[in-house]
Amino acid sequence: MKNKISAYCFLIIVICFFINCSFVKQNKVEITIENNSKQVIDTASILIQDYKFSTYNIKPNTIFTKIIDVDSITLNSHDVMIRAYFLNSEKRNYKNGFYYTDLGGYLNNRYTITVDNDLNVKIR
């Protein structure tokens, strides 16, 4: 009888642990830029809500990744917006991408921004 009670208590503790883990707030978001084009991206500027960062000289067929602390991004309770601007060597905005969701004010763990061979930009 004591073994059954101990087993049930252990099972309840394990279930509570996993439920708690599913509600833990993420604290990082990973942004990956994949330059699948044949052109050098001179400047990539990424805006996530009010948080902005830039990276420079992304060579063709390379991947750049940045980990961002979620606390540095001002989130609201209803939407998330991500914008990506890509500049060429003349500092002209030659391509941009846009991601918006109105289904909730939370970020995914990771976003991938892809520039393809035709210079189309996709954020997913």
C-alpha cells in the first residue's frame, strides 16, 4: 500500500513538473538570416517590435544567426511584427521582408529570414 501511494505521489510530482515546464516563459529568440542569393548583402537591418539590430557584409550562400534576449524586446498582448531591410553597396534598400501576426503578443523561439536567388525575402 505504501509503495502505491509513493508511486502515485511520484507520478503527480512528475506531471506537475512537466506542466510547469510548459508554462515557463522563453527568454531567448533566435534570428537566422540565410543568404541563398549570389549577391553580398551589405547591410541587413532587422526590427522586432521596437528592438533593432544590424549586421554587415553577409556573403552569398552563408547563414548569420543572432540570439536576442526577449526582455530587450517590448511585447504587447496582441501582435508581433518583424521587418527586415537589406541594403546593397550603394546603401539602397533593394529588398525587404515583413512578418506580422495578430494572434497573440508572444514570440516564437526562432525565426528564419531567407533571401533566395531571385532576391525574394521570406520570414518564417
